[in-house]
Amino acid sequence: MNRKRTLMPDAFRTKKRRFGADNLIGNPEHGDVQEGPPDVKATLQYLMTLFPRKLFNDSLPQIVLKHQLYSLHSDKTLVDKQVNELRDQGELLMFQLGFDSDTFALVFSVDYRAKVLAGEAGRATLGTVEKFLDKVLPCCSDLSFSKDKMLKQFLFTDAEITQLVKSGVLTVRDAGSWWLSIPNSGRFTKYFIQGRKAVLGMVKKSKYNEILKTDLEERRTTSHVKLHMKYHVHDIIGAELVECIQTTSGTLLRFVDT
Amino acid sequence: MLSFLIARQTGVDEPVRLRRAESTRRVLSLELNHDRDVECIHGNGINTIDIEVIEGRYMLSGGSDGVIVIYDLENNSKKPHYTCKAVCTVGRSSRYVHKFSVETVQWYPHDTGMFVSSSFDKTMKVWDTETLKPAEVFQFEGNVYCHHMSPIARKHGLIAVGTKDPKVQLCDLKSGSRIHILQGHRGEVLSVKWSPRYEHILATASTDSRVRVWDVRRASGSLFTLDQHNGDKSKASSESVNTAHDGRVNGLCFTDDGLYLLTAGTDDRMRLWNSATGENTLVNYGKVVNESRKGVKFTVSRGCSPEFVFVPCGSSVAMYGLHTGELVTMLRGHYNNVDCCEFHPDYQELYSGGKDCNILAWVPVLRHPDTEDEGAAFAFEWLLK
């Protein structure tokens, strides 16, 4: 029997379904590879449920990282395209978290607005923040703003910009430009980096540097891992920090040494 | 397959469609074949391979020991098991051999009477294949990382050379002069490639993270620089504005029709650009491991639809769909890092060379009837009786 399954182009292929330990097509919780065009919005909503709201006392909107989507969909280019479409429609906002130039955080605009205004309630900066959310966000889907743009295009004064930075909606990028950011997200970033290091450490310490995905999800987490285990697993798969190998007992995650 | 043949016969399909479908099927079934071998001459790693375009018969390889070997790829023995023999070698005993590692070799695009090699001994030599003596030696001030001659040029005989110097030098084969330089880069030039569509368009990649596209007839600087964010200045941190990659750019490859340009960088990314406008097509190939301090030589398939990119990734060659970005397969077989790979368009074969001193030939698997099919054929015959 021909043990190596040769790859056939569409013209010559007779479609054969592969049956493995995790083959529940269409169910984002189990399926790693989905047939048909990827539904990025549904996957985003599923990933948002993994975000722990109680941990931050409900002050943060639900944050998902863009590369977590790559762990659930095989075609990265289509995922990127759909994310950009959602951003252009104004439903999704993208942020640069600051620890890696390639990592982007995604938040639904509705959630973001609600949490920011809730956080600003009763403070003096409420008015400026509202003005910023109403004027700038709907029309401009940039990740960062320069001083020129803020002063001339959106007609903010220097004092108002200082207020926006104080409230956490803008963070300093370099002299004269700012990143769009999520207020109070510093704790999230800290827990995220800590948790990622701890989960990768778990994979590295296993025998042969590899562990079954189901085993990893069931491991007892130390106090360093504050976010949901599945959240971190999607993150390390999507960022290609571990290699995903299909075996007869399920998906195996092997640490990638770089 | 039969439907393609009948469609071609009756005129329903264009003839090229069958050819493309069969080429694609063959490329998707590339495998190491124990019947095909390339003679092992190099004592040290192989840095570069080039197959001549006229007949597709002779292959040049350059190694880290300065040795250059010419192989005959054609199978003249009647047996299926064939070792590609070395026709001639510029070995360590030759008076004119390069002193240090040979980084790039290329056949003269119009015939096999001449080839050009450039090396870390700061020289580029133009060799006469018959006598294996250099007809011309160009001396440079820094290590020569790469050179390229335009495959379609009729009006000029320029060789673009990328060295440690940020200035790209153009050497003229017809007159021997090298006064034409292209200024604009701020770091070492790791890779240069002429466009296979327009004979005056040149792309260069450098350690300053920028890729520049030049028209050599123009007196002022480059035509444009490739920007990974497509002009969206807000996306990047301020240092990476207007750069093609977030690290050194060390690989360049045009597609066969010259419409797209692929670049690979040490930020572990590969990007596909529209070569006319310089726009990033945003095809996401994922993490393409790239740790090379010198240039990475990768290649694109020809004559298939869809096209595939073959990139050396560690000790294997990764095959990606060109426009979809999905990883099709990893070709494993080398014992050490792979440095270069080259596609043979007529037979849809891939040759790859690496630090383990081997050149491996990846050959499409022939159609064999499966055991199930044989059983079915048997049953069919029995029924007919």
C-alpha cells in the first residue's frame, strides 16, 4: 500500500474525509481546521468567551490576539482579509500592545466604547474621551496618531491630548505620536506575558519537549497562569511557538527551538 | 486525466491547460527518489546551484571550499537508476580557483560557453567553460554576496553585484567597465535580481531592511522602496516605517512572469509584492524560519497553476502555495542546513544543496496503480469472463 499519501490538485482529487480524534467539523471548540470559507466573526466571539472578565473586575473589554485566529483557521491570508474587512466596517478595533511589533490585539468596538466610558464616568476627562471616541474612531482605523493629525485634522488642543493620554486611550509612541490603546491594559499585558512563558515552560519541561494538546489543557495551572489555559494554547499555536502535529491520539504540540 | 486529454483533442480546452494541470500534479508529488542521485564532489557545504536555461541539461554548483562543479543532468544510460555525473570541476588544484567560499554562480543566459562566479575572496570571475580559465576578473573592496545577469537582456550585458559596500555595482560584460553604481542603500547588499519581464528593472535587498527597485537607465535614485505596511505609517513603530522587513532582507525572487516579487527576511517572514507598484499583497505565509547571515536562495515553480515557492527552512525545504500562503509540504532529506534550491522547469524537478555537501534531487512520483486498483482490475476481468 502506498503509505505516503500524495497531495493531489483539485482537478484530480476525489474528496476523502480524514477521520481523526478531533474531527468535529464546524465546531470551533474542537475543530482545528474548518472546511469552507472561515467565519472569522464567529471564531472571534468564541475566543472572546475565553477571556477572563472577572480577573480585571470587569474594567477591561474582551481582548483577543490576531494570531490566535490562525490556530483555528488554516488559511492565514483569508483570515487577515476578513479581519481587515471588519475593521473597515467599524466593528473591530486593532491595537498594538507594545511588546512585539507583530502582535496585534482585537476588540469589538461596541465593547471598547462601553468599557472606556464606564471607566471614565465621573472623571474630568470624560468629555474629551467621548469627543475622541465619537470623532476619531468611526472614521479613522489607524493604530497610531501623529501630533500633526491630531491638531490639524481632528482639531484637538494640546491640553485635550494630555487628557487623552492621562485617561489611557492614547499611549506615547515617540516624540509627537501616540498609539491607540486600551485603558488599564497594562495588567493584561503583564499576565499575558507571564502566562505565555509559564505555558511554554510546561511544554519545554515535558519529555521530548512535546505534549498532547488535550493533556496540556487539563494540566493544573500554577499561580503564574492567570488567564484561561485554552487562551494561552491558542496563542502559542497561532504564534508558531510550538509545532502542531496530528497523531492518532490527537494534536501534539512540540516546542520549536529558535 | 483522460478528460483533459479528450478536451484537448476536441478543442474544448486550450492545450496549455493539460500541461499546467499535469505540471501541478507532478510538483505536488515531489519526493526523494532512490533512483536519482547527484555525484558528491564538494568537500564542504554547497552555497549555490544554477541550471542553464537553454537546454536544462547542465547544472553549476558553487561550494564553501571555493570549488565549482558542472554536472550533466541528462540520463543517457537506459537504466532508471542514474547518478548525475560531474562533467568538469574547478577544484582546489586549479590555478584560478577562488580562495574562499563561492557565494553565487550563474550561467551566461544565452549559451553555456561562459559562466560567472562571485566569492568571498572579493572577486567575481567570468569563466570560459571550455578551458575553465577566467576570461575576466573583477576585483571589489568587500565580500561579494551575490551577483545576477539579466536572463532576457539584449541591449545590455550588465552584471549587478551586491557586496559589503552599500553601493550596488553594475559591471559591463561587453566593455569590462564598472563605473555604473546605484546609490541608496545604507547597509550591505545581500541579494540582487533582475526582472525577467523588463531588462532594465533591478531589485536589490539589503541589511538596512529595505528593498529597492531600480531602473538602470535612470540617473537619479531608485524607482521605489518596498514598504511592508503599504504606506500606512500608523501601523509600525517609527523605526520600521518604509521597510520591507523588520530585520535584514536576505532573499529575493521574481516569479517567472515578472509580475510578482518575493522577499524573505530575518524577521522570519516572507512577503509577496506586486512588482509594478511595489504594493504588499499581504499574503501571509506564517513563520518562514530564516537565520542566514548571507543571502537565502529560494525559487518559484514555473508552468504550474497555482505556482509554488520552495524556501530552504533549516534542514528541509518548505513548499508554499504562492498566492494562498498555505504550507503545502516540507521536503525533508538533508542532514544539515539547506542553503539553496533550484527548480528544473522542463521535468518539474527540484535540486537542493546544503551544508551536508549533498545535492538532492526531488523527483515527481510516477503514477503507480494502487493495490486496490489492481484488485478492482482483476475483479473486472473475472466478471468479463
